[in-house]
Amino acid sequence: MTRFLTMPVMYALAVLLSLSLAFNGWQALGKAKLSVSLAESQTAIATQTASIAEEREAFQVAARAAEQKHADEMARIDREQQERDARDQAANDRLVADLRADRVRLHSRWQAALATSRLSGAVATASGADESQRDRQDSAARIVRAADRCDAQVKGLQAIVEADRAPP
């Protein structure tokens, strides 16, 4: 009878051992799949991280290029403004020289003081006609120069605004 009881117990133990081995195998298979899935996820994350880094670098390069282009445009506008200022100063100097050499004459409203000083030779001598004429010429030249500078500044500022509003 012992043999009769021992056999089923052994069969039961064999079945339990088989089930245990199958369960352990199934767990090992699940762990292997999980390990593969984890490795795939890590690879995907690394790929996305590299892609994001490349995109950020490309954006930074494009931003630096746009910034450099803008700086170059501002430098060009500044150079042109300085050239205009130099031309205006030279034109102003020529105007003063032309006024003094009597190659250019002032408008009649600037000549009023000259007309009154010619009323009397004694008054003209006493009032320093040459000096007053020089003062009028200098004043006229300063006015012309101021107007030219204003025009040049407006053009320069307009160029800056246009450059700032231009699409990159």
C-alpha cells in the first residue's frame, strides 16, 4: 500500500516540479522580453535626445547667422551714415568758402543787414561790415549744415527701421 500511495505523490511532485520549471521559464521569458523592451526604449530615448541636440545646434547656428546678418546690415548703415556726414561736412566747408569768395549769394532776407550797412560808409566801417558779413555767411552755412544733418539722420534711421523690419 505504501507503493500505492507513494506513486501518486511522486506523480504530483513531478507535476509540481514541471509546473514550477514551466513557470520559471515563463518568468525568464517575460524578463527577457522586458529586458529587450527596456533596451529598445533606451535606444529610442538616446536617438530622440541626439535628434533634439542636433535640432538645437541647427537652430543656434541659424540664429547666429541671422544675428550676424543683422549686425552686418547695421554696420553697413552706420558706414553709409558716416560717409554722408563726411560728404555733408565737405559740402558745408565748400559752401562757407563759396560764400566768402562771393561765388554763392545769400537769399535776400539774409542780405537785409548788408543793405542797411551800405547806407553809410562811415556806419559800415564802424559796424565792421566784413565781420558781420562773415557772421552771416557762417550762420547760413550752419543752418544749411543742420538741415543736411537732419536729412542724413532721418535717412539713416529709416534704413535702420527698414533693416529691423525686414524678414530674416
